[in-house]
Amino acid sequence: MKVIVGEAEYQCEVLCCTVKYCTVKYCTVKYCTVKYCNVKYCTVKYCTVKYCTVKYCTVKYCTVKYCTVKYCTVKYCTVKYCTVKYYTVKYCTVKYCTVKYCTVKYCTVKYCTVKYCNVKYCTVKYCNVKYCTVKYCTVKYCTVKYCTVKYCTVKYCTVKYCTVKYCNVKYCTVKYCNVKYFTVKYCTVKYCTVKYCTVKYCTVKYCTVKYCTVKYCTVKYCTVKYCTVKYCTVKYCTVKYCTVKYYTVKYCTVKYCTVKYCTVKYCTVKYCTVKYCNVKYCTVKYCTVKYCTVKYCTVKYCTVKYCTVKYCTVKYCTVKYCTVKYCTVKYCTVKYCTVKYCTVKYCTVKYCTVKYCNVKYCTYNTVII
């Protein structure tokens, strides 16, 4: 270990180190290298680290407050029972990292790259992430509150039992992502691209999406209960190769929803059930649906008020075993449509054009055209 006393710069090198019951206050470290280090019961306050490299490190029962880290590289790191407050990370690279029972508050991350990371039982509050890249990441039992993410890229990510509240996401790209038991509240997403994504058991509340592109998305066993969506806006949304199976919505209320410039291609929906759904003040403009298949869809006790659909085009659509009640459609164009075993009640349609449509075993009650 080399220490220069009386100057603002410290040069530290630690090899094969074991630390127990350590307390550090007002510490500044520059140009530090740590290899084969074990730390237990450690408390750090007011710490600044620059140009740090850590390899083969194990940390248990650690508390960190007011810490700033710049130009940091971490490899083969394991962290358990860790609490971090007022943490800032810049230009950080993390590889082969495992985190368990971690709590992070007031965290800011800039220019961060994470590879081969496993996170379990993690809680994050007041987090800001900018220019972040995540590859081969697994997250379990994670809770995130008041999070802002900008310019983020996620590849080969698996998320289980995750809850996100008050989240803002801008310029985000997600590829090859698996999500299970996911809950999102008060979320805003802008300029988001999702590819090869699988979502299971997902709940979303108070969500705003702008400029979103989804490709090769699969949703299975999705259940939404007692869901309320207010002031939801979707702009410039594209969905391609989307498959939805076993979808159930109960007691859903949507208010003041606006959808603009939406395109859906190659979408398949199977075994969809909607019960007790209320939609108020919904506006859909410039919507295009191509190659859509819906099977075994049932809608019960659905109320739609003040809904306007303008300039909607549907091509190559197949609907089977569908029930619709109290529906209003304006300026709609449908081409190459097949409908089987469909029941429509109390429906109003204005300025509608239908071409090459096949309808079998259909029942209409009180339809106004």
C-alpha cells in the first residue's frame, strides 16, 4: 500500500485482504486496485473513489452513505445485506456481479455498463440512471420507487417479482427480455423500443407511453384486477408479431385515454376475457391493424362513453366467439375480415366501409348504422 501524506491524491493497492468490523469517515481514494478482498460489517461515510478497479470481492452487512464513485470497474463481486444512501456512480463497468438483500436510496448512475449481473431482494428509491447498458441480467424480488431512466439499453434480461412506482423512462431499448410477476405504477415511457420480449403476470397502472415500438412480443397468463387507468396517452406506437394468451381483465376503468398513430401487425389474441370494464372519454386516431387474429374473446358488462375512433383501418382480421355490448365506431374501414360466432348488442356505427367480409353465426340486437 502506498500513501502520499499532505496531498489530495492517494494511491492504494490491496491484495488478498480480509476486513471485519470496519468504520470509515471522510475518505478520498484515487487510483485504487483491490483483488481478492472480503469485507464484513463495514460502515462508510462521506467517501469519494476515483479510478477504482475491484476483482473477486465479497461484501456482507455493509452500509454506505454519501459516496461518489468515478471510473470504476468491478468484476466477480458478491454483495449481501447492503444499504446505500446518497450514492453517485459515473463511468462504471460491472461484470459477473451478484447482489442480495440490497437497499439503495437517492442513487444517481451515469455512463454505466452492467454484464452478467444477478440481483435478489433489492429495493431502490429515488434513483436516476443515464446512459446505462445492461447485458445478461437477472433480477428477483425487486422494488423500485421514484426512478428516472434515460438512454438505457437492456439485453438478455430476466425480471421476476418486480414492482416499479413513479418511474420515468426516456430513450430506452430492450432486447430479449423475460418479465414475470411485474407491477408498474405511475410510469412514463418515451422513445422506447422492445424486441423479443416475454411478459407473464403483469399489472400496469397510471401509464403514459410515447413513441413506443414493440417487436416479437409474447404475453402469457396476464391478469389485471381492479385496474384504473387515468389520463393515459399513447403516441406513435408500433406493435409487430405480438402474441397474447390467457388474458383476463376484471373491474377495469379507463378515463381520458388518447391513442394516436397506432400500428399493429401480426397480432394474435387467444382466450381473452373482459368483465366489468368502463371506458370514458377515449379517443383513437389514425389506427392501423394488420393480420390480427382473436379467438375465444368474451366481453361482459362493458360500458363505453364518449369514445371516438377516427380513420381506423383493419386488414386480414379473424374474430371467433366474440361478444360486444354498447359499442360506438366512426369512420372505420375493414378489409378481408372473417367473423364467427359473434354477438353484438346496442352498437352504433357511422361512416363505416367494409370489404370482403365473411360473417357466420352472428347475432345483432339494436344496431344503428
